[in-house]
Amino acid sequence: MIKNRRTIAGIGLSAFVCLSSVLFGIGPAATGPAFSDKELMDGFERTVFGLEYHTWSWQPHIVKKYTAPVRFYVHNHARRKRTRDVHRFLRSLPGKIRGLKIKIVKRPEDANFKIYVVDRTQYQNVVRQSVYNNPKAQTPGHCLVRVLSDRRGISSSAAVIVSDEGEFLFKRCLVEEILQGLGPMNDDPRLSHSVFNDRSRHSRFTQFDRYILNMLYHPSVRPGMSKRQAKKILPSVTSEVRRYVR
């Protein structure tokens, strides 16, 4: 999946944006081999610390994660009703990411993570009006997630997922944008077993990515940590996470 990124720094708060376009025609790759500690820690650093960001702001290079329960609300604007599919994926997350607490709320005003399922013709308007609140905002990419975060953690996320351009795109965007909205915002082409990769064909929550998210939501990994601080604890975190990720 190809992503362009921009970081908008505010007063103590940064907005992180991922825009996506997808390589079509090939299904998900086969399950890969077991991963070494080095591979997992390298994957964590590449996805969590945003090595492809080019910005004067320091905030892309710190840990971003939710510390409060993630409260999801799904806006289904698309012709096809996708809410049940999205809810099914959301409800699977706590069983795959230890330490993550979620709730699907009934009112959008109660949500801190909003998901907009749209048809392609609706994409531009929804991104501009509902995500940016800016009628002139650029809207490239096949799908998008925006994250508001500071040293205390993520305060809100908003993902826009296209429904009507094939099942592969829908599933790929559903998995990647929601997972990135939880904190690992970067892509890297060297991560062949990950959905966080411009060139990968994955459309599922891979085992490699379950390791990354479990490492991120381990209680020892705190929002605002630098890469140097995280390096000191990643070996013990990786060892512990191995005991429950399958």
C-alpha cells in the first residue's frame, strides 16, 4: 500500500495523516516463518517511530497509543451496508491485542475513533468535511486515517474506508487504517510480512502485525517515549509478548 504522509503540528498536539493507494490483483501472501527478536524489534521501530516522515516536528518520532478505552463509531455512507463487517473486525481486536480496551458506541459524539465507510464519489467530501473540516483540503489516496496525539497519548482518530472498489481494497483499508489509527503510523517496504508496507498484498491482521500491536500496547511502552527510551525495554517486552501472540 502506497502512503504519503503529512504532519501538522499544533500547540502541544500533532495530527498524523496516512493516505493510501493499493496494489491490486494479488491475494494475501502465505503465512511467513517464525520471526526473530531482531525482526520484531526492527518492525516495531519502523512502524511506531515514523522513519519516513520528513518534518521539523519531533512528535512523529515518539510512541503514540491510546491510554483510555477506544470508543468506535461507524458512519456507513456507502450504498452497501458494511457496518456489521466493520463491527466484527473491531470486536476481534481485544482478543488479538492484549491491553487494548474497546467499545462500540451508539452516538458519534461519544466516540474517540470514528470510521467513515464511503463510496468513491463520497470520499472527497467526507475527508474534507468530516476529517479536516476544511473545504480546500487535499484528498489523494484510496483511504485515509488521521490521528491526533501528544505526549499523553492519542486523543482521537478518524479513518475513511472506500467500500465500492473491490473486496481486496475494502479489507486492506479496513485493517490497515484502523490499526494505524491505534498508533503504528508508518509504512516500510522492507516489512514483507506486514500490512504496514506500500508493496505488500496483505488484507488481514497478520501475525507479524499482531506482534507489533501487542508490543505497542504492552504496559511498559508508554506514550511519549523516544526511540532511545523504547530500545531499552523492547527486548523484555518482545520476550513477554512471545508468550501470548500466536
